Amino acid sequence: MNYREHEEPLLGSKVNLGITHVGSEALRFPQAVAHRGFRAQFPENTLTAFEGAVKAGAHAIETDLHLSKDGVVMISHDATLKRCFGVEGKLIDYDYSYLKTLRTLEAPHVPMPTLKEVLEFMCQPAVLGMWLLLDIKLDNDAEDIIRETASAICSVNPSREFWANRIVLGCWTLDFLPLCDLYLPGFPITVRSKTPNPSFFSRRLIEALLTVFLLGGPAHWVLNSLCKRVSQTSWRFVQSFLCNPFWQERRKVR
């Protein structure tokens, strides 16, 4: 299948966050988020790992996005193919026609899925109560990957209400925020960043909050920062999930 056939009008208006397949129970905290699927038992970031996460009772699945050379949104944490598939080179240097032939080094030796295939998986009745965190990697052109992500979402189900609160966009840089508002307006965003010190994080977070709010993007934010040390450095991993109805209402009346 030529995955570029689905370049149709994208999700071009604000998502109605009051209508969603995810009930109130799914929005409670804490939640179990399957990082790259159930990778303790299955090859990471594969449909097999995601199916395992569902059976294990996860509330959500976290996965990672990269673009192929011909613009297909692929599911892979690494920008390179060596660790998971035993192939030299970068994912972005190969077309989808080649990538779909690869199999994981780890049994049961399954293929690398596309975002479209993962979204189709998320449409199954048994999975409708779950949500999906898309970690959008920085190895790609920002506009290309956001546009193609929106196109994949639209191709699987163009209903904005269907995806409301079921997809969260994970962005590592402020450059992605206006693009998310352009191609995926109204979708919740999690700002993910490695920061050298708290004051730097505070400045960047404030910039992000103001940018998204002023752009009219998803400014319904709850600040819930999780910090932990990374490696032997003083860097911190900070993830802020922003979905407070208070900010949604403020944005409506501004």
C-alpha cells in the first residue's frame, strides 16, 4: 500500500474535548503507561508488545515516531536500525518498501509497524478505553513529521471526536508547538525535555505555556512535573502532562 495516498484534508479544527471514547475512569491518576509496549516480554515498539500491554492491563501505550525516506511514519525509538534489527544505517535513509521487510532481532522476530498500523490497532473494541502517547523524535524535519502524523491519524479515522483525549503528542522542542496547532489543533501536548538546571526548565516551560496559549493551541494544562536523574549527569528528565479544564475554559473566553 502506498501510505502517501492518504494525504487528504487534515484535522483542521479544534477537537471537542468533551466528547471522547475514553471515560472518566481512564483520566484518573496514577496510570500504567506501557513504555514502548510490554517490552519486558516482547520486542519493543511492535504490535506484539502493544498487544501484550493491553493484556497486562495498561491504561496507555507510549511509542516513538520517525519518518522513512519516503515519508511514512514508522514506530521506532532509535534513529538507527542496528540495536533492534541488526542493520547498519539510519531509518530515515530507507524507504518503507525496505523497512517493512526487516524483522526484530528479538523473538518472535516481528516487523517494524507504521503509525497507521498502530492507530488501526487502537481502533479495536478491546483497546478503545486506552490512550496513546506519541514521542515525536527530533531526527526528522519538524513540519514533515507533524504533517504526516496528522495525515495518518486522519486516514484511520477522520473523526476528531474519536481521537479526543486518546492521543497525546510528545514534543521535545518549542518548534513543534505551532506545527501541532496547525496540523493537529486541540490535541493534548506533553512537553518532554532534558534540562541542565531548574531555572532553565522554568524559563522554557513558561515560554511553552505562553506560546501554546497565545497561539490558541491546547492550553488546558495541568502542571505535573516528574524529575529524575539521567545517567551520571545532573540533567533532569521533565515531562508535563497538560490537560486542566480550567485552562481550556480560560482559552475559550480570552
